[in-house]
Amino acid sequence: MIKVLLVDDHELVRTGFRRILEAASDVWVVGEAASGEEAVEKVAVSLPNLVLMDLSMPGIGGIEATRRIRRFHPAVQVIAVTVHTDDPFPSRLHEAGALGYLTKGCNAEEMLEAIRCVARGRPFISADVARRLTLANLQGRPQGEPLQGLSRRELQVMMMIVQGNRNQDIADALCLSPKTISTYRQRLHEKLGVENDVELTHLAIRHGLASTEEQPLRAG
């Protein structure tokens, strides 16, 4: 039996995934989480074999949550799930420890195939993402430019900024000083060629790292 933890900040998505998985005789949903922080906590309690991890969520987000889960629970495999086929971070997710990569547009058969494959320790990437990665490689373009040039911490801060978090909130969550977060914010603006956080959010939306449902931006 493959024990699965579902992680997504939308209850409707988790409900849909649960219905798909509960129809399979070899899969058991042992819990749900609505944020990266909650996912890390619930892995320690429910001890799943595998986590279906949403990429864009409030708080630390899916990439950092994957990294923490794999660090503290290396036997737990992670499949990253995203709404976009053109997310620029399959390589980042691989570095964080994810072994699978699905889009929310996949069908039930592909999701179950991914779960069974990754549960056996074998990598899996959805067909639509694989096609896009192949095309990008053939065209010789780096994946995810300009975002691919960001460091792990810069990406983490960016995702928390576009979710509407203040500098103090981000500093508290990442155990850094507000001054350090201000420096990261300025560096992000310079690296990505944007003038303010509104433009930063628009850039994140274009690259699939935020949606129009994100919280309104607030002053740092």
C-alpha cells in the first residue's frame, strides 16, 4: 500500500485528488496539508511514502517544503504538482529532492502511474512537461530565463513577496533580519529588471509561480 499526503492550498483540488486516489486499491491517502509548513509537520506525523506537493502556495512554498521533507525524511518521495505546463523549475525541484513532476491537467491514469513509479524510487515527468523541456533544449534556450538565474533564497523571497508578505513577515519565516529581506527585494528588482513589487508579481504570474488569486501586495 502506497501512503500519500496531499498538499495544496485549495481544498477543492485536494478533494479531487483524494477521489482519484481513493479509487485505487493500492493507494491510501493518509492526510492533507494546505501549506508548505503544514506539509513538513504532517509528514512527521502521518509518515507517508509519498507527497503530492503543490508548487505555488502561501508561506515557504512547495520547493522549500520539498527540500525540508527530503532532508529530514529521506525515505519519503515527492511529486511536484503545478497548474502550468511551462513552469521554469523542474531542475530546481529535482535539486530539492522531488522525483516526479506532474501538471494539474494530467488525467487520473497518469497521476496513478506517477505515484506508482515514484514510490518505487523511479523518476517520473508528465508527458506535456517532457515535450516542452525537449523543445526548449532543441531550441537551445535555458529553461526559465530570467528566473532560472535566481538563487534558492532569492526565489524563496520572491515567492513570499508576491504572496503579499511584509518584510517583517518574510524575515520571521526565514529567520533573517528585515534589512536582509530589503536587500533581497532590491536585488530581485535589479536582476529581473522590474521597478516594483507589482511588476515582480506580473513576472511571477507569467512564469507560473503566482496566480491572479494571490493576496494583494502590501508595503514592506
